Amino acid sequence: MNFDPPESVKPLLDKVERFVADHVVPAEGALLHGFDEKALAPLRAKCKAEGLWGPQIPKELGGLGLGLVEHGLVSERLGRSPIGHFVFGAQAPDAGNLEILHKYGSAEQKARWLEPLAKGELRSCFSMTEPENPGSNPTLMSCAARKDGSDYVIDGHKWFTSSADGAAFAIVMAVTNPDAPPHGRASMIIVPTDTKGFELARNIPIMGDAGKGWASHGEIWYRGVRVPQSYRLGPEGAGFLIAQERLGPGRIHHCMRWIGICERVFDTMCRHVTRRKIDDEKTLATRQIAQAWIAEERAEIDASRLMVLNAAWTIENKGFSAARESVSLIKFYVAGVMMRLIDRAIQLHGALGITSDTVLAHYYVHERGARIYDGPDEVHKMVVAKRILQRYQQ
Amino acid sequence: MNFDPPESVKPLLDKVERFVADHVVPAEGALLHGFDEKALAPLRAKCKAEGLWGPQIPKELGGLGLGLVEHGLVSERLGRSPIGHFVFGAQAPDAGNLEILHKYGSAEQKARWLEPLAKGELRSCFSMTEPENPGSNPTLMSCAARKDGSDYVIDGHKWFTSSADGAAFAIVMAVTNPDAPPHGRASMIIVPTDTKGFELARNIPIMGDAGKGWASHGEIWYRGVRVPQSYRLGPEGAGFLIAQERLGPGRIHHCMRWIGICERVFDTMCRHVTRRKIDDEKTLATRQIAQAWIAEERAEIDASRLMVLNAAWTIENKGFSAARESVSLIKFYVAGVMMRLIDRAIQLHGALGITSDTVLAHYYVHERGARIYDGPDEVHKMVVAKRILQRYQQ
Amino acid sequence: MNFDPPESVKPLLDKVERFVADHVVPAEGALLHGFDEKALAPLRAKCKAEGLWGPQIPKELGGLGLGLVEHGLVSERLGRSPIGHFVFGAQAPDAGNLEILHKYGSAEQKARWLEPLAKGELRSCFSMTEPENPGSNPTLMSCAARKDGSDYVIDGHKWFTSSADGAAFAIVMAVTNPDAPPHGRASMIIVPTDTKGFELARNIPIMGDAGKGWASHGEIWYRGVRVPQSYRLGPEGAGFLIAQERLGPGRIHHCMRWIGICERVFDTMCRHVTRRKIDDEKTLATRQIAQAWIAEERAEIDASRLMVLNAAWTIENKGFSAARESVSLIKFYVAGVMMRLIDRAIQLHGALGITSDTVLAHYYVHERGARIYDGPDEVHKMVVAKRILQRYQQ
Amino acid sequence: MNFDPPESVKPLLDKVERFVADHVVPAEGALLHGFDEKALAPLRAKCKAEGLWGPQIPKELGGLGLGLVEHGLVSERLGRSPIGHFVFGAQAPDAGNLEILHKYGSAEQKARWLEPLAKGELRSCFSMTEPENPGSNPTLMSCAARKDGSDYVIDGHKWFTSSADGAAFAIVMAVTNPDAPPHGRASMIIVPTDTKGFELARNIPIMGDAGKGWASHGEIWYRGVRVPQSYRLGPEGAGFLIAQERLGPGRIHHCMRWIGICERVFDTMCRHVTRRKIDDEKTLATRQIAQAWIAEERAEIDASRLMVLNAAWTIENKGFSAARESVSLIKFYVAGVMMRLIDRAIQLHGALGITSDTVLAHYYVHERGARIYDGPDEVHKMVVAKRILQRYQQ
């Protein structure tokens, strides 16, 4: 039993921490709202120059090739700035797309899309969720790709296709085999965004902020979009399987990023209460409710980190199926911890907390989705409970 | 004992309800973000034409002259749209300013500022909160007005001066008697916004949205602002007293508006769950957690309304001091109910909930301040508990 | 609109309050655990002598004949002592039995059981809940009464037959018409407890305390219990209807009693924190968390009272069906408020709180059932939500 | 990084688990209320025979000599039965007394008290808390030991001296140096319970249950109790230091025991919901709220275990001061998790949950103190927050 990070990764963690503190956090103010890849270019170049680019990207593609636990620890540190993952080439949805292109891509697909993606030379998006269908039930999907000669012709309506604005290509999940069993109906298909019929209807305003470029969530119409069948990623009917493989480690990544956010927010909160005067002598730090919240949040952040690292370690050492329950548990647990903490930090900041003068408002608005995307809390709870209760059925 | 609204006000309530449903809610979409008085003009004209203008404005100033309970009931109905109070001439901060101008204004002040304000011909703002000082401790105030001949010269830094953008005048709270006992140091002074030295530094971005016009919160520098002493509102040193008088009934108004918001959100949530399919047959309305939340929220909204009406009724029938505890209790209780409800409604909407495609996101962002302004929850709780515990001190 | 108690009842409330404070609370210590009717006799005699006996008992039966709101207000005051309702002849389950005997009893039944019950000369119990079947689903009932000549022969297994120990008779709910539609299968039958085959298996230990006499909850076997059919109370098949009629106002009574408990606990808590030293100078009353809890609990108790009185007033003035939702809401809302308050009061008392040296431990143990009996919270929430959502179904 | 229990301890854990399941749990029913050492004797003998006695007792005293992490893992398994620790010789307060006797005892003290204690031949108690003084402030202590010749003469009033009923000796904390700085005023003194003036006033009823023997909490008067100064344990004035040393690892032990309780309760709850029918076809396991609670509780129990093991591991590998915050955090975090879980398990059991027919009621009553003893939650939160905030003070 050993709760320390692996020795091998400690120097890297220190380096990442310093880079984030020295270069990323100071730059974030200007970039927070509606940044695009051009604005980040100098920071990304610096990151590459220091040998920190792509912590999770395979070495043969120019990254550091870290494992799940190691990248988790890095990811927490990147999460301390809203732009951290973008600077290091570890941002969603590119990271997940990169993973599945690496595993399932043909040589041609890899040359055309994977390699420039890994270098940060182009951007991508992932088009699965549909406004008319509940994301929690993947057998309800309307977007269809029918074969026509050697092509697919895709018709559908997607939203929350994050970063579609400016992406070079989308990986689209579409029903190709409507008569197959529910989980074998869909396939993944690569669609260059300049294909005729690909229409980015809008960047969806999230809590009033539509964002732009990377920091956006697109609503997309696919109207008779025609691509060669060779653009299909992986086997026909493997859409759900690939989506699941993409989401599993993705949950670890998300959770570790959220813990990074938690540490940033916790730090902001502690700093504020020790500086804010409530009368001529005392600061807000002397208030018992502030103290109680700080203690409770410290406990919950620590709990979160241990649970996520434990899940990551279990995946790496005992396989994904040994970690299935843990992965479901952390998804809702850590998201809940994060949102409660953000809310309390705002409350302790008073009027300042609701302004955009601190990073808190950004998180309050842009991380609220954490309890919803990739399955709302309530669905994850049902799934994990059913799995647990199976062991008790007679 | 009688829990029904007064008979006398029922026809008016019906009329208001219909007006809001038929004219206000349909118009809100276009107006929600950054509206100004011009955009609202046709609706306000219609409201006047139907004899509904100014429910809380005294009759001699052209309003309906409703009492606290009656206006509370109207205010709930206006609260069902984010623009309701603006359409009816009952919006903060003008409503509060109107009250204190009516009570304390000189004949000259009334002619110049109160009358056009009551007609909706000009707008106002209220400049009390300071970024450097906790709003919860009114004896910590830096903005100062020193006498110079027959003038005041005001220097200070204020923020959360709501609706300053476009206002004709501000009512500024400034220290005029620094050597008086703490609660007698400040006075209220009317400052036309075109006075030299009045500088609107910015509309403060709230959760990323700076708004404009009425729907904005200004940060203001007062740099050597010179106005005649005759612009002082009420007696010298009466600033805190007037602020308190303004805030007391203001809490009733806020709370009833919040209950209107709650009803709107509750209705939105119930409609959504009965329409959202979770599989081929069932809707989200069949889920036990959705049901539990609906039941819990219904209980808390009902509790909120009863508490606020009870407080309003007590003020009207037994005087403000008999209602002091109730007024503190409703401030934090109702704000808490509202924010929990909004959060749950978002959660039940899934991805749709965090978009601006429903009214929920607007409330999530723009009502978060309810638990902070006019005293954070934690301060109200301390105040009311100390008052209760005094009765137990030996 | 009028939030004051009816003028007519105020003198009575004062008198009851004084009687409880002067005579009931001082006596409760000795009686708290396992009291029986003999021990209460002197107090009950005094109560009768002062003309306070039977606030809810019809006048023709020797009581005060109060309506729902009036008795609710009295009941709150009785609730301030765990033995209050027993002293005044308003205790469950006798009060509910009295109601249905009064409404449905034959002349013979009234003479034999109702009249001595109203005078407090004998005791009764109500035998509905079965250990093998969920109380929340009344169509699942196993206890059966089959006709045999002019008799019923009853076989069944009941528990939570409160006060069976020492009762003269039970009102038993049993299936008489197994082939009728679900809600028309059962009837109410009066069973003298000395009938052969009536076996009180045990007083069920509640949290370790089995109690005795009135303060007990019996598990009962009915083994071939034979009674004349003339002992049936009300029409054949009317069991569920009568049970519902018994439970409806019963919820008002329970809730008002719980509010009385809340006031007692709140008072105990406030008294303790103002007396408990935390250092040489300060008491626990200066702690912000104690203050926050006191404020939050004050708000929730006030909310509870307003909700229950509103429900009672609605029943009296608009009929039960207008109050159906309110009655479901108060059941879980007030029970939740009470249990949270008790828990916090214990926490503020520290080690003293878990001892039986205050009344808190008694409530913690013996009121936990409030969130369960007469339908667990979760079932009430489902019921009320379904009713609300019906209005939204298209 | 390695989240697995040490390989070395796995066989022992399996053996302990089997012993608890096969021998301890089946016996607990008869022993649950008011057991004493005689009733446990056969089980203890069996435990010794299997070589499982005294997991935390040093090897030279006949135990297994486990370290903190190893014993923590064992302790969790013992915690699955309310009598587990008693059977294995690991029960409070003897375990803590054994530790300090081992570290501070003179040769004579060890021979007379430590050795028979380690063998389970006699019992002990620990007498620190005073009813008149807050346990959270150790500088407020009234019990005094004045020197008289070669003796101490002790006068004082203590309570929550657990297991005093039947103990051979008490370790009493008493002020010996009233003029020293606050933390150097008290000493630990061994008092045989048959010393004149040692008066066990009562076993304090906890939630109505006074218990007896081991399972009791004594209120004790020390009236002129005279013992030789050689009975002092450790240096003069070292009382607080020793108390702290006793409490630190004690928190790990408590927390791991609570996690054992959590697992027992979780298991009971899962078993119940999969067996309890809610209609002819479905069980309670199909209810979404039951599922949500199971998922949430699973997450919190897992979080608890990871946090406590991490704290224990840190103490063992980096020293106690590196773990100070963690130890404070787990005290309130795990106690809170346990009590919420117990409450929810009761709720899901319905009426059965409040009876003593399951183990739940025992825990509800007898573990409520967990949030209070050894410092109430609120005090631990203040302590840990102040420590954290020190790092932010400028």
C-alpha cells in the first residue's frame, strides 16, 4: 500500500505545476472568453519547447505517452487553469478523438487526421448527442447514414458538438444498421467540416455565453452529407463500443481536471477569506461558517482525488471491468463536490463572487454541465446501484 | 384566520396574470439580454392603457397605490417573467428610490425627480455598496461628502449601482458626519449622472454578462462630484435610517418576485418532464427522483409564499417591528428555495438546461446574487439568531 | 387575509398553555418511559376539572368540540410535552378511533365503546399494518375475515398496533370481500381484546425500548378470532374509505403535534446555548454555526405551522379535496423539519444531548417513525407529484 | 502508488472476516444489550485459540502487534458486528489505556494493570470528560488532585467514563499543577475502582438505554479519593500530552470501526431492498430513490475508507504531524457518512427500521455519539480550517 504518486512522475509534476503557475494562469484573463487556437499558439509553442506537450499523446505521435494514473496527476495540475489543457494539447474533445483514431484509424485516416491533430495543427469535434433524444439512452438515436454506392449519406441533427466552430473534421455517430440489435446499430464516421451539407447552425449559448472557436458547443445539421465509406472509423456497427471506450478513460480525465478546478477554487476561497476585512480587526477567516466550509471542502476534495486515483490505478492494474463501479461513482461524486465548492466560494466572496473579476463565475457557468454531460448524476446512480444490487438478487 | 387573498384584489390579480401571460412572456425572448427602456416602451404603454401601471406607486403619482400584501400578490405575478416588473413600473432600484423620494423629498426634489420617475420618463440608481467594504457592516463606508460653501463635494468608489447605465440620477450614500456615532454618519444625496466627476467605470460583468441599460450593475467613481446641499434627501445623518426603511419593504418585494420566479421555473420543470421521453413509452415524469423533487419544491414554494405574506400582513397590521424576525427569515429562506429549485430544474432538463434556450439559465446566472445582495444568508442568520437568543439571556 | 388565530380560541389557548407549563411538563419526567393510564389519572382529573378535557371530542360526548384549525392550535400546545395529548384525552390512536366510531358506529357500538372511550374510561387500538406487506400499498393485505353464520372469523398478523397493551378493544382492518376491486376488499371490525385468539405477541422494541401500556406498539396474531358481524364498523368493503377518512385529519393532528415538539426542542436548544460556557467568557450562543442553525430552524418551524394551518383552514372552508395536495406535502415536510431540528439540538448539546437527561433523546428515538408511519416520505412525494403532473399531461 | 492492502496481511484479513461471519455475527443478538465479560468469555477463548487475539496488542503482551494500517484493516472487519472488538480484545477504552500504559507505565504499573488487561483478565476505564465543562476546551477542567504526603487526593466529577461499571481501575485526568500554563496543568492517575471515594453514580441512559458492564457510560464522583503518587501515569503535567497521544491513533481506530459499521448497514440495506416486495412483481430495489441512495452511500463509504487508510499510511510513513489535517478531516467526515447511511437504511426499511429486529436501531441510538465524542464535528472543522488558513495569512 502506497499513497504517494509514482516517483518517476514527480519531477514532471513539479515542472508542469511551475509552467501552469508561471505561464498559464497569468495569461488566462485575456483568453478566458472566446479564445481560439491562434491566441494560444505562443503558449503552446513554449509548452512544446519545454518538452511538456501532449502528456497523454502516444510517444510515437510526439507526446509524453503517460499512463492513466500519471496523466491523471498531470491533468489535475492543468485543471488549475481553465486554459491549461488547451495549452498542453490535452483538451477535449481532441484528446478523446485522438485516442480512437489511434486505436481504430486506417493508415490513411491516421496520416490525414491523426498526425496533424496530435501536433495541434488542426482541430476536431465529436458529434453524438441529439437534442430530440435523451443522451442517457443510446439506443434512441435518429441520425442515420445510408449507403449509396461507395459512400455514406448522412442525415441528422446533433448538438453539444463541442468545438465544432473551427474544427477540420467531426467524428459523427450515426445509425448504419437500423435492424441490428440496439447496441450494434451505429457506426463512427469521419466528416470533414467543409463537406457539403454540414451546417453549423449556431454555437449554443451556455448560460448566455455562446463562446466561439474551441470554447463553444455547436448545434449541427447534417443534410445529405456524403462521404466515402472509407471514412468510417472502425468496424460497422461498432459505434457504441467505440463511444464507450472513449468515455471510460475520459471520465478519469474529466474527474482529475475537476479536482484541479477544485484546488484552484479552494485556494481562491482561502486567500479571499484571509484578506477580506469584516470589521476593523477581523477577517472573514474568523467566521465559523467560513471555517466549516473550508474543512468540509478540504475533506471532499481529498476524498475525490483518492477515489479517482484509485479508479485509475485499478484500471491500469486490474483492468477496466474491475473498476467499472468506481468509474461510475467518481463521475457523479466529483462533479457534485466541485459544484458545491464553487457555490460556496461564490457565497464567501459576496458580491465579488458573482462578478467575472474572479475565476469563480467562469466555473459556475461553464462547469455546471459536469453534472449532466456524459450522463446526468441520476442515471449514473441508477446504473451503479443496479450493478451492486445484482449481487443481492436471489 | 383567513388564508385567501383579499377579495378586493382578486380581479386585479386575474387581470395582471392575463396581461403577463398574453403580452409579457411572449415578448421576453427578444428582450431578455440587455434590454433598455426604449424596447419596453410599447409594452409599458399598453400596461398604462389597461390601467395596470405602477401597482406600488401612490395614487397621487399615477399608480395603483397598493398596500404591501396586495402589491406582494401582484409582484409574484410580475415575477413570472424576467421583464415583468419593468413593464409595470415596479422595477428595482426605481421602486425603492420612488419610495424614499416620496417620503423624504423636498417639493423641489419631487417635482424634478419623483414625478418623472413615477411616470417612467426617466430612470434612477442607488449607490451604496463599496467594493472595498463589506456590505454587511454599514459602519464601514469610505465614500465621503464634505461641505464646501453651500455644496457637497463627494469622493468615493461604489459598485453594484444597478441600472446606473442610462440613469438620470443616483441617490448616493456618503459619510457627511464622520465623527457622529456609527449609524449617524452618512446621508443620502441626489447626484444627477451628468454631474462632472460622476464616472461610470463599467457595467460589471455578472457571470460573464455585463448587460446594459437597466439590466446592468455599474461600478462608479465619484471624483470631486459637486452638488448643492439642497440635493440631500432627508435629514443630515439619516442615511442609514433611510437605507433601512428602503430595504425593509424591499425584502417583501424581492421575496414575492422570487416566488414568481419559482412558479415559472416549477411550471417549466413540470412541463418538461411530462414531455421528455426516456424511452419509447415513458417520460421523465415517471422517474421517482423527478417526482420527489417536484413534491419537495412544491412544499418549499408554498412555505415561502405563506411566510412572505405572513410577514407582509404583520407589517401592515402590527407594524414593522412586530415583523422584524420574519423579514430576516424570509430573505435567506426564499432565496435558498429559489436557487435550489433552479438548480434542480436545470438538472432535470439535462443538456437543454444549461443552454439559453429556456429561461432557466437566465435565472441561474442572474438570480445567484439573491443569496448575497442586501446581506448574505449567513449575516441574516446571525442577525435573526442574536435577536431570538436575547430573549434567553439571563 | 388574516394570519391570527381566531379570537374565539385565544383564551382557551392561553389556558391550555398555562396548564401544560404548570402541570404537564413538571410531571413528565417520571412518566416518560412506560407510563400507563393509572399514572396519568390525577392529571386527567385535573384537566377535566378545569374544563379542558377532550378538545377534539364532540360536545355531546363531553369534549370541547373544536374544529380542525382550533384543535390544531391546541394540539401544538399539547405537543410541547410528550404526555400532553394523553393528559387531555387527545392521544392517538384513541382520537382517531373515536372519530370513526362517532361517524360510523351503530347505537349499540356507541353505547358500549364510544362513550367510555370519550370519557377516558377504557382504551383502544387500531390494527391495520402488517409486517409482511408494505403499508404504502393498501391493496396488499393478508388479514382476512370470513363469514361463518352470523359471525366473522378473523385470521391475520398485524404489527404497529399502537397501545394494544391494555386496550379494551381493537378496530381491525381485514379483507372481507377478496373478489371486489382492490379498494373495496376490506372492512373495519371491532374486536374486544379478550376475545379468544387475539394474541399480543409482544410490544415491539422501538430503538431498544419496548415501552408498555399506552406507550407501546403491539405485534398481534389473530388466530381464528370470532366476533359477531354486528361488530363490523360501517358498511362492508368500506375499510379503505374509513381508513382514509381517519388518516386525513389525522395528518393535521400529527403535524400540529410535531410543531409543538419542534417548539419544545427549539426552546431547549436556545436555552442550552445561552447557558453553556465555551470558555471563561463566552457561551455557545456566540458560535456562528449555532446561530445559523437557530435561524434556519426558526424559519422552518414557522413555515411548517403556516403550511399546516393553511391545510386545516382549507379543509374547513373549501372541503378536503381542495386540500389534498397540501395534506400530502405537510406530512413529509413537517416530519423532515422535526427530525433535522432534533438532530441539531442534540449536536449542540454535545454529550448531554445523547443522554436521557434532556427530552431530546426521547424525541430522537420515538419520533423517528414520523417519517415512516402513515406512509414514508418517499411515497407521499410520489403521490403528490403524480397529482401535480396530471395537470401537465397532454 | 498501490491501493491494495499489504500482501502480508491478506491471509489474516480473510481469517478475521470468516471468524466474524461464522462466530461473532450469529452470537450478537443475545449479547447486543447489556452484555458483560462473562457472556463473551467463550467467544474470546475461541478467538485466542485461533490465534486472532489482540490484533493491536504488542506481541510481547500476547497480541498480534499489528501496525496502524494493518490494524485498521482488521478493525474494519471487526466493526461489522457491534461486539466484534470486544471479542478480539480491541475494544475501547481498554485498547487506548493499554497503549498509554505500555508507553508510560512503570514496571510496577505494567505488572499490576497492563499485563492482565492485555490478557483480558480485567477491565479498565478512562475518566476525562466533565459534565460541567466543554470537552472541546481541555483547559477548562475542574477535577483536582492535590498532593498530601506521598499520596494524591482527588476530588472531581466525571461522566462518559465508558465501561466504568465492572472496571478494575480508571485512568483519571486531574489538575495537579493549577498554576502551570493551561496545557501543563493536568496529570494522568490510575485509580483502582475499589478505592474509597470512587462512586459510580449511575450508568448514564443513552437514548433511554443505560446499558451495563462494558456497554455503559458511567457518571462518577471522586470524593477525596486517595492513591499513592506512584499511581501517576507518566510525568507530572503530562496529562494533555498523553490524552492527545491516546486520541490520535484512536481516531484511526474509531473511523475504521465506523467503516465496518457502514459496510454492515449497507449490506443490510441492499439485502432488504432486493427482498421487500412493493407490489406483486417488483421489489423496493426497482425504486430510483433506493438506487440513488445506494450509489451515493457506496461512493461515500469508499471515500471514507480511502481517506482513513491514507491517514494511517501517512502516520506510519511520514509521522503523525504530516497527517494531522487528515486525522481531523476523517473524524467528522466518516462520522457524518455513517450517520446519514444509518438514517437512510432505516428509512428504506420502513416500520421495520425503527424496531430492534434489525441491527440498524442499535447503531442509530448507540453511534449517534460519534459526531460528538472526542470533539464535536463543529470543533474539528474549526481546528482544521484554522490550520489550513494559517498558510494563507500574510
